[in-house]
Amino acid sequence: MDGYEATREIRRKQSGTRIRGQLKNSSFPIFPSAIIALIASTLEDEQTTALSVGCDDLIGKPSFPEEDIFEATNNYIEVLYV
């Protein structure tokens, strides 16, 4: 399974939970997974594909500042790294 297939499967299993909500008979909130793709290609087709299968954001590799990952994490799950 590649990253695209994994993303599709995660989104399929989360269908209906894209908006924060609660499971029936549970006090635990539902938070859909944030999927940030690390992609090697800067081609627009590759970026379009990653977003179309359900990725929330993209970070280019092989070289990217670790701050980019920390910032993306903070944007999607509100975790602040010091």
C-alpha cells in the first residue's frame, strides 16, 4: 500500500467525521486525522493527486526545515513545539 492508498483508506474509514463531533454514547470527541504528505516531486500533478486523495497539506522533500513539520502539526492539531 502506498501513501495515496493509505490516505484513501483513512479517509474512507473517517467518512462522516470530517467535522468535529462525538461518537454515539461516548463523551470522546471525534477529530479526523490530519494527513500531511511528504512528497519528493514538485510537479503540480503530484501535488494535485496528493490533495485529491485527502491529504490536508504537503511538504516537499528531500530537504525541508524541521520547522515546516512543526508548523504544519501546529496548524492541524494545535500542538506547539518549543
